[in-house]
Amino acid sequence: MTATPATCDRILDAAERLFAEEGFYATSLRQITQAAEANLAAVNYHFGSKQALILAVFRRRLDALNKARLARLDQAQEGNAAPELEDVLEALIVPALAFTHGSADDGHRFMRILMRAFADRDDQLHRALSAEYAHVMRRFASAIATALPGLSERRLRRQLDFIVGALTYTMAESTSSDAREIADDLVQFAAAGLRSAVSVRHPDGAPRTLEIHS
Amino acid sequence: MTATPATCDRILDAAERLFAEEGFYATSLRQITQAAEANLAAVNYHFGSKQALILAVFRRRLDALNKARLARLDQAQEGNAAPELEDVLEALIVPALAFTHGSADDGHRFMRILMRAFADRDDQLHRALSAEYAHVMRRFASAIATALPGLSERRLRRQLDFIVGALTYTMAESTSSDAREIADDLVQFAAAGLRSAVSVRHPDGAPRTLEIHS
DNA sequence: GTATGATTGAAACAGTTGTTTTAATCGTGC
DNA sequence: GCACGATTAAAACAACTGTTTCAATCATAC
């Protein structure tokens, strides 16, 4: 449409890039507005405060990512047959890594800030994000539970933490070139880990045996 | 010894706590010195700069953690027999989670800052930490390679990223109460994921089979 | 006891931060 | 053409930042 996007979007773009490069608090509004070719007061005018700007940057991306994940999960579940474990994991993982892989370095950069946000545990930013994540994670947890019965809710939650941790770390760490291959590896890795968890836990020191379940 | 520790250590303790609570850049030297009951100038006098203080906080903990990990790996390797995969993973994981579990909330808090540091990818802090990690990770990578042959170096590296990601995320997320149980779960999870990776990669859509290796 | 070096205390420095304010400008509907 | 709300511009604000300075204090060795 317009040759240059509206001021609001230019600010969001510049903020996302600079946040990823410098961090939230190391990035000043003056840097952002200068990079966005906007006036300093514009960010307070449009967003209200710097904190609100940060949240807006996150929402824009997370809405898209979670929508893509849930759409893929819906698709896997649409035949009334329950999807296989790998299909659920792919719905969780592939959109995330495809997003990392996405046009230019946008996604990759964004995931670096996402990790940063996870580290900021106790402030309002993390709480707002967790609320958004909680909804998605609950659906995935129950989808996994039906695909792989026999795990207590507590342990399932923990295994999901393992997977989300591996995913988040990988997204922040890996170059964007081979996203599909990494996603396949991670799905396989996560599925094997989950399946091993439904086996009876090995006694300490004893040689481990794998039990294959139905 | 002395009733109150030396100023240097009081500053390190206060800085670690505040960094975990507020973040590096949101924490001012005035907060730190006030909490440490030291003078503002003390931190520049003893450490040189704020950046050097941050590095000192990290070194103190990482030295201890990596030493513990390598000691446990040494012990597992000391009989000339190569240790089992689970033993290698335990050397990597258990000290880290035990550290999280450690006295009070120190370790748990510290790991939150560690994640923060990983997010700060491109500055000197991360480079200094990576150099320290690289040494340890190389030893663990080769120990895993002998315990579980058949993985290309590239894929092994990637699997290790999965594991470190799961570990780091879990350390930052979990409460410190049940560290041993979580460690057991994660070792089992990681071992199963690794073993599944040496199997031939499954063709898309085909039903997956588990191959049990020696 | 006194001299010497390490440490601390309090204040000041120069610079940057997020936010607010006021005036100027732009776009649109009448 | 004009008026009115939305947007932008530029400057000022008050507060806070890391760092430096310089005198006061402390501990220790002689």
C-alpha cells in the first residue's frame, strides 16, 4: 500500500530489531525513534510507555505463532481420530522453527528476545506472556496426554518443560538455515523422551531396560 | 572467620541477588552497594566497572559448577572402562540441578541470571561464558560419542543443544524442592532422545519403531 | 608511636534516561 | 475555505546512571 508503513509499525519494527540486538533496557527510546525515523514523543503518544511498547512487540509475533500452532493442532485432530504423538509434537515445534526460519532474520532475532523475556521472570512482561502461553500449553498437554496415556499430570508438565526448553534454546541458538531438519530431529528427540517416561522409572544404579508400550 | 564477610564478597552476594531479581541493566550500583552495606565507590574500586562486576558474579558460580561436573565425569571414567550414557548425562545434569537445589535460593536465582546471559548473545559477557562452557561441552560431547557411537558430530552437537536447553530452562523454571527427581527424569529423557537419534531417521509418515542398542 | 598503603566515605560530574509539555503541522469532512 | 481532531516536532523536565575525585579512616609493619 503506502511506500513507507505507518509510524506505529515502523516503531514496532525498529524496536524489535533493537531489542534483539541490545536488550530491552539497554535500548533507549531515542535509538528506536531515530531508527524508525519518527519523533521521540511518538512512542509515548502511540503506545503510552516504553513498557507498553515492549508488550506490543511481543503480542504481534506471539499471536501469529500461537495461531499457527493451534491451527496445525486443529488440523491434526480434525478427523475424529486422535493424532499420533509425533503429529502433536510437530504442531508444537514446526511452526516455531519455521517462524525462526522465516523471511530474513526477523524470527530468529525475535526468539532471542523471547528468551530474554523468559529470564525476566517476575515482572509484568513475563506474566502477560505466560497467560498467553498457558492457554496454548494446556491444549498441547492434553493432546499429548491422549496420544500417550500413562503419565501423571505432574510428570507430563515436566516433560513439556524439557521440550519447550530445548525448543526455545535451539531457536535462539541455531542459524536459520536448516530449520526443517532441526525440527525433525527435535520431534524425534522429544517423542523418544516422552515414550521413555511412561516406562517405569529405573531403579538407581540398575541397568536400564526399555519397555515398549502398545 | 569474620562475623561479616569482606566487602568484596558482600558486594558479590548482593549483586547476584539483585541481578536475578531485576536484571543486569535494571540494577544500579547504588542498589547493590546499599544492599551490601558498602560505599558506592567500592564496586569501582574493587572490580573496576559494573561490567567487570557482572563477570565476577558469573565466574564465582560457573567455576564451581563446571569443576563439579568434570569431577563427576572423571570419576565415571576413572576405571578405564568407558562409562555408560546415563552416567555421562548424570555428570552433566545432576551437579547443575543439585546446584539449583543448593542452600537457600542462591543457585536457583543464579540460574535465572544465567538464562539472561544466554539471551545476551553478542556482547562480551556471552563470549566469556561460551569460552568457559566450550571446554566443558567438548569433553561431554566426546564422552557421549564413545558411550553412544554412530552419531555425526553435527547431530551430536545438536542433540547436546537440546539437552542443555532443556536443562537450562528447567533450572530457571522449577522450584528448588525436587531437584533430584527432576534430574532423574531429565537424564532418562535425554538418554532416550539420544538413543533414538542413532536409529535411522524415520521416513515421513511411516510408523516409528524403536531399536534397542547394545 | 608513627609512617605507609589499602580501603572507605561523601560529594560532585557529565551524560542519559523516560516522560511531559507546548506549539506546529497534517489530513479530512463539511 | 475552514475548522477540528489526529499526528508530529522540538524543547524542557526531573530523575537517575556509571564513574571520578579527594579527603578521611583503617590496618599493618617497622
